[in-house]
Amino acid sequence: MPEEVLFETERSQDRADIAAYLRQVADNLEAGEPISLSAGDQSVTMEPPARPTFEVKAEREGPTDSPGELSIEFELEWDEDAGDGDGSGELRIE
């Protein structure tokens, strides 16, 4: 399925600043409010349904015998035409 990027930004930031962004997303999700993203001349507003699919992924990219790049990815997914997602197992973040 083709992918259309509606918004993208990437830059190095302090952990506290990243946490503030994540808190705002969490607050909007909990309140059932849209999530608006903007940077420069880019902007998008999205309205996740009551039960989007939540994907969490930890990755290591690079050669197996030398240092690589580590990442933690959080993704919310849903069909544009509605629908609630099902998952497998309960997620715990500590």
C-alpha cells in the first residue's frame, strides 16, 4: 500500500522537551481531542478514534559487530473510515 507523508520533522532535542510533546499528545488522547502537529510551513490535525491500534517498537539498526543506532518508536494507527483496533497481549512500560 503506498504511503503519503502528511507531516514529518526530525531534530535532536532535550529529553524534557520530548517528554512535554508526548504529554501533550497523551492529554489530547485522554480528552478525546484532535492532535495538531506543526513545524515551519507544515501542519496537520488528526483525530484518532476511541480505540486506535498502538504499536511500540524498539530497534537497533546497523552492523551486528559494531555500534549501531537505537530507537524507540510509538505509533498510533487507524483506518480513515473508522474502526477500532485489536492488539495481542497487554503492553507495560516501566
